[in-house]
Amino acid sequence: MMSDDSGVSVNNLRVAFHRLREYSIEACLATIIDGDDILKVSTEHLRDLSFQVGSVYQFIGELLIQPDNEVVLQARVGRNVDGIDLNLYHQSLLLLRQFQANHLNNPETI
């Protein structure tokens, strides 16, 4: 984790698939949700992406932790991924995590 000159903590390269709950053009701020999880996404660097509430998006960027502990993803790349099966995506993540836990902790299985 790094800090920039404003005291904001930065974690690099986070990816998220979430449904758009609301979007402010004026503030360049999207709010995305996945179940009970909510994340604010700064979209100021995304010029060619249109936003539609209810659509599913993927973002890559830096996770900024503000001095007041508010977390905002500063998106560098974003795309609409409507049509993705989020249940299948979550199932594949669980399988990947299980595989990694089983194989990365046991060098003999690699």
C-alpha cells in the first residue's frame, strides 16, 4: 500500500464486476453493488463509456482509501459486461480460490 501527497492510501489494480445502482455525471461518480457490498467508483478518466442504472460493469484501477476511511475505486478502465452470468462468475471465483488454497499451500501438487 502506498500514500500519495494528499495522505490518501492507494492499493493498485482492483477489478470489480458489479451492477450500477446510481451514477452522477456532474461528480463522475458511480455507485456499484453486489449483494450487500457497495463501492463508489470515480469515472473521471472514462470518457467513452456510457452508464445505465441496472447494467453490469467491470472496472480496473486503483483503490483509494480517503483520510475519512471512505473507499473509492479510481477507474482507469471500464466496460459494460451486460449478459455476464454473475452466478456462474461467483461460482468460478469460489472454485479458483479453492484450487489456489489447495495447490499454493502444498508445493507437491504443483
